[in-house]
Amino acid sequence: GMPVFDLALIGVGDDGHVGSLYPNRDEVLEKEKWVLAVEMKSPPSISLSLPVMAGATQVVVAACGVSDKYPQGKSAGMRRAVVDEEESLQSFP
């Protein structure tokens, strides 16, 4: 079965990416693998799969901070994740 971590501290971006899993990519639908290669940026990275992240005993989603790309922070993205009924696992992991 899948490993179970005591705690998963997961970063999230305003565009809906969690860990290094980005919206509208096949990696977000992976159910069997524990660790995934992600070739979204250079250099490529790795990420735990969503089932491994979600299977932790405690999950904390870190959705704070501002950047040049998101000067208002991540509130718009979190609103989408919580209340937008049109979002799916594929479009906003």
C-alpha cells in the first residue's frame, strides 16, 4: 500500500498547484505511484502523488505569502479551491 506520513506540509500556488503537481497535467490523476517526476520547470523536480499527500495522518496546506507573480497573495486561489463548483481535481488539484 501507500506510505503513511505523520505530517504532510504541502505548499500551494494561486494557480492551483500543490507540491509540484500542476493543474491540467496527467500527474494529478496518478493513483498508483508514490513519487512522480514533474517536468514543469527546468530543472525538473519530483513530487509525492496526491494519494500519498492526502493519506498523511495530518495534512497542513501552506497557502500564505506574496510574490512578484501574486502580489495580493493566494486568497483568490484558495477561494477557487473551496467554493468554485466548476473546479475539478484535474483543473485545481
